[in-house]
Amino acid sequence: MSHAYDLILFDLDGTLIETAPEIADAVNDTLDEFELPLVTQQQVNDWIGHGTRELLIQALAFVGHESADVVRSSARFQTIEAAFSGHYQRRCGTRSHLYPQVRETLHTLREARVKLVVMTNKEGRYTQTVLDAHQLAPLFDHVISGDTLPVKKPNPAGVEHCMARFGVARARTLFVGDSSIDVATARNAGITVWALPYGYNMGEPIEACQPDRVIADLSALREPQGTAR
């Protein structure tokens, strides 16, 4: 099967895997350990997108009635972040699941010799744990996490890196995500972007971000010749 794209980059949380429930569990495990008020699932959903560290900062800022900058510079943040790391590593895979058509579509794309990349703002140690928990790592040719490069999404450096790595032109590269950050990343890189409506877009409908196409699930990538539109 030929395909309209030779390189497809995927966001992780909210695009390939529903991870929000176990992220919320890990955040609340951490808050409870330090005797702080807990947060809701919806709050965590709305904080997803800028990386797990930033999400924890937002949660601490909210419960402590402080600014994010105050949290970042606080003497005990490193201690709290280390505790969160342990809680999240233990929670990975406990309440997350693949979205419909993810595994089947990735297998089909690999058979079509499309290069597949995960590009997420989640820190690398968590990215690998999540991919391993769902046996997805072998299906990808490359992984770019939030700490792989000096910058992260929506900076286009990760996209540029992958196009150079695999020798693929912009016109043959596609980004698939679920948020305004993903759409902005693709726009900044000058590539096509398709978006999914079921993920985490900070409470806003994905259509408002004006991706090139909104798809119901990843099976759209298995259309004849992977028709780009």
C-alpha cells in the first residue's frame, strides 16, 4: 500500500493513549503525601499539554493559591517532584488505555513503510514507561520527548529533526495530535496537521484550532493511498 505521507508524527497523551486518569491519580498521590488538597480529573485534563512537570506545577499553584513561578522557585519543589516521579512510574499502565484503532493503524502504517514518531512534551522517563506499559515502543522509529531537545512543542525543532533524520520533505510529513499545541507545532514547521476530537485541548474544541482535518480516530490514516485532505 502506498501512502500520501512518508513520515507521521504523533502526540502521545490524548492522541494515542488515554492517560489522564492515572496522571490524576499520581498527582493526587503526591498532594496527599504532602498533606495538600486534592485536584479533580477535569482540572488535570485541562493542564495536560505542556509536559508532566508543568502539570504538577499548575496543580501545586492551584492548591497553594500561588503563582506557577513561586512554585518553580520554592525550596521544596524538587522534593515534591521526586515524590511525583515515583508515584507516576507506579501508576503508569494502571488506568490508561489505547484509543480505538491505534494499534491496528500503526501496524498498517509500518507495513506501508511509513516512518512513525512519537513527539510529546512528556518527559522522557515517563514517555518510555507509558509506551512500554502498552507495548507500543517497537512500533515507532523514533521518540522525541519534552526533554530530548533543548526546546519542545510548539517549537518546530523536533519536526525538523525528524524530517532531516529520515530524509522526508515537508509535503510528505504529517502531524497527528489533539491540542492547540500540536496544531501550532505543525503550523510552525510548515506541515499538514490532522487532529482528534477526544483528547486534551485545555477545555476547548479542537475545531477552534483550525487543523487541516479533524478525524474521528486513527483509522482515517488507513484510507486508500492515505489520501491527504
